[in-house]
Amino acid sequence: MRNVLGKQPPSTLRTEVSTEEIAASISPVLASACRQWVQHLVDGGETLEDCDDVHLFLEALFLHWMEALSWLGQTSESIAQNKMLV
């Protein structure tokens, strides 16, 4: 999911990209998963442990997840999601 829109340079602003282009690159299912997985984890009562699946996911894909949320206009919400993981 790195550089999901293939924008060069990577400093391309979200306002420079159409909503249609973002939607074509990030499916509705992926967008929903990016927005909601943390809440589902919390609602399920999961406890986080070193080297568990969540830890490994974040270690490998945290920046990609943040990139997707940024393209989706969810930057502020990503901060709240990260706080829920603590």
C-alpha cells in the first residue's frame, strides 16, 4: 500500500488529487477497514502484547496505514485511533 496513488513526488498534496482518483486507488472496503479496525479491536476487548499480530502489523505497515488515512482525509481521526491503541 506504499505510495498508494503512485504520486510523484511523494509530497503531492491531497488537494491536488481528485476524489475520484483516491477512490480508484483505495477501494471502499479498504477505506472502511483503515477507518474502523482499531475500534473493532477495542470493542472486542483485545489486549495488546509485544509481538502479537497487532504489534507486527503496526511494525510493518503503520506508515502505509497512515498514508491511506491521509488520502482519505482522516488525518485527525488517525490520532484518536492511535490513542486507543495505547
